Amino acid sequence: MRAFVAATLLALPLLVVAGPGYAQSQAPALAPPPAVPTPNFWDQGQRFAEPDLSDRARIRFLTSVDFAPFNFLDQRGRLAGFHVDLARTICEELDVAARCQIEARPFAELGGALAQGEGEAVIAGLAIDADSRSRFDFTHPFFRYPARFVTLTGQPVERELQAGLAGVKVAVVSGSAHEAMLRAFFPRAEAVGLPTREAALDALRAERVRAVFGDGVGLSFWLSSEAAADCCAFSGGPLLSDHFLGEGLAIAVKPEDGDLRAAFDYAIGRIVASGRMSELLLRYFPVSAF
């Protein structure tokens, strides 16, 4: 699900900024309507012991610069993004900010650097799958990618969704995970495969289809852009599926570093409970994908 920017970013030298399973086969998981304008994927019933990191001389988070708005270089060339601010907030919560560092490297190098002990954690959207789980330990996911329907403003498909979108033309990018998800969960819909998201959105604006189905995060930014010109809006609720969309975003550590993973889980739980996670999400996602 990572979105890459210019390939030249991958050639950037090391930048260091000192700190301070298969989803249900019958139906997709519907995210519950949040009481606040941001989602919460954290089980408030989880309890983690307060960690002791006094023996840690430093904690190095590894990230990249090609995954906006999660991690990127700002206009002044400084490391920024949701992941970067979350790492700093975790360090503050654990009272180890003076010992935290955030280092950026090309994404392809992150897993190897962590395995070789060149950092203690990766916070960069590393995929959670069978291969990565065999090499790393992960925190509980703190963000999940929703799929969303977009329709023309004033022409929602809530009623059609109740009927399984029977006979409704829905544009989707051919060969994408979203196409597979649409066909699996809405087999009665008339899926219209197109080569790009832009082509799908053009078909919607030309009223050749009733809806577009795709990545909610990317679509949320498009909806707020000048290109959209207020033509469209989300319709229906967010849809989640581990099988088609992955398990979400989490922090990776080495398998033998379970104590650090538990410390991150403890900190993230407190950040969610205090409302600071919502503040971070609103900072980088002004139009909610949820």
C-alpha cells in the first residue's frame, strides 16, 4: 500500500534527526462509526505493564522519506510526517526523548538495517506478512487502510449498498487489491476495471459509473484537492479487510527485542487514550478517510 514519490529520494544520503489472516469470507469488516472524527484501532481493554527502559543507551527509529504523509522531507529538507511525529510522541511518553533518534534511509534498506542492529525499530509502513513476521516482531497496528466508495456529490449509494450494489456500475483499478475485494464482497455489482485511479474518477464525473471503489487514504486527499473541485464525496462507510488490504501499520523490532515492542505498545495505548493519536491523525489527514 506504500505510495512512492520521485525515485531520486531513494538515493538520498542518511539523514539523522535527533529525537525531540484472511478476513471474513462472507462480508468485509465495517469500521464502527467513531465518536470523534478519527478512527481508533486500539483495543482499550488491552493492558501493558509500565516498561523500564533505563538500561537503553539509545533507541533508533529507522524510517524513509518516500511515504507522504507518513514520512517525507518537508520544504526545508527536514524529516517530517505522521510516523515521525508518532515516534517522537512515543519517546516522550516513555520519558526517553533524550535518547531517541530518527534516521531515514532508502525503504529497501530498512529491514536489513534493523536485522543488522543499525537501529532498534522500523516505523515506515513495513508490510506485515508471513515473511516479515518470520524476521521481525511487530506492535499492534495503530492504523489500518480503509477502502471507500466515492460518488458524485448528492448521489450516494447507501441504499444500493443495502442491496449488495446489485447491477450498480463501480469503477475500480484493474488488477488491484480493491478490484479483488470488490468482486469478492460485492459480486452483484458491475465492476468496471480501468487502468488508473484517474481514469476511474473521470468515468465517475462523466457519469459512466455510479461509484469508484479504492484506497480511502488516497481518495481522501483527492477529494480535498483542486482537481476534485468539490465534485464528489465518500458514500457508505469504510471497509476493512486484512486479506485484501493488509493488517495495517505497526512498528517493527527484532524478534529478540520483545521488551521494546511491549514498551511501544504501552506508549501507543496511552497516546490513544489521551487523545494525542487523534491530534496526530487530524494534523496529517484533514479529510478523514474514515
